[in-house]
Amino acid sequence: MHRHVAAFAMTLILLGGGTAPTLGAQSTVRQPATDADLPSNLAAPPALKPLLSRMWNQSRTFRRQCARIRGESRLLVRIHTAASVSQSRGRAATYFNRGGAGILEADVYLAGPVDLIELIAHEFEHVIEHVDGLDLRRLAGLAPTTVWVTAHGMFETRRATETGRVVAAEVDGGAY
Ligand SMILES: [Zn+2]
């Protein structure tokens, strides 16, 4: 596990200067997504790659999320599927850790397989909220309709909830 993280940190250093994917704004024909289209600092089980590629191809909101994640050179997002209920706190949850070399590790646990598209986009938005520096505890006090604490003791946000639904609506078969 540790070795894997170290190897990935090395990759981040090498690829960290990469630019966000350039999308032909006028182009209506899109090439099939490849691994290169997804952020290099995203680690996902191989079985999830076709779904992530489909999301990337069909959802501009998901592409925006990926570009934001890709732009954070000191961030590593790891998706774990078939997570336990305690890991996923029901359906999905993300945990943040400051790992070696100051890399922020975001571990996304998905219980799945229901609503995977919505849940992945939802959790990615939580990752982006985190790198945006949102103080969820403070916001929950100031604006409880936008940030609140769930029965599982986790912060929930309207922003992540809505983004998950938007991406699911943009992807064909979003109820996957
Ligand atoms: Zn949430």
C-alpha cells in the first residue's frame, strides 16, 4: 500500500505540470476517451474505467470536475468500490488524509453498484470543495440549508448533491 502511494507520488511529480484537457469548443465529434483524458492523479479500479470514460465523454460537468482535480498537482483521488457500509457510511463517503510529501489523499468509498454515476460526481464535488478550502463546519452554522450534518455524522452539501444529479442527467443511462 505504502509502496503504491510512493509510486503514485512520483508520477504526480512527473506529470504535475500537465495542462488541463483541451476540448474543442466547436467540435461536436469527440474521440473515445482514453486513460489520458481522466486525471492522472485519479486511481480507480480497472472495472470502473469504462463508466468513468462514459461520464467523461458525455458530461461537461464531469469534465470540469476532472479538469479541476487534474489541476491539483498535490492531490491524489482514489476510488474504492464494493466498500463496506462503515466505509461508505451507507452509499458513499470520502475521507481526506495528508499523506507523505504533503500530498492530499482523498479516498472515495462507494458501496455501489446503484447510482454510481451520481455518487462518483457527488463525491468528486466534495473533493473539490475540500481543495477549494470550504470550511464545512462553519458553513453548516452559517447556512444550514447549504451544508448540514447527516445522521451518519458526515457533512453533506447542496453543492455536491446537485452536482451529482446534474452529471447523472448529462450521462445517458445516468441511473446506472
Ligand atoms: Zn455528500
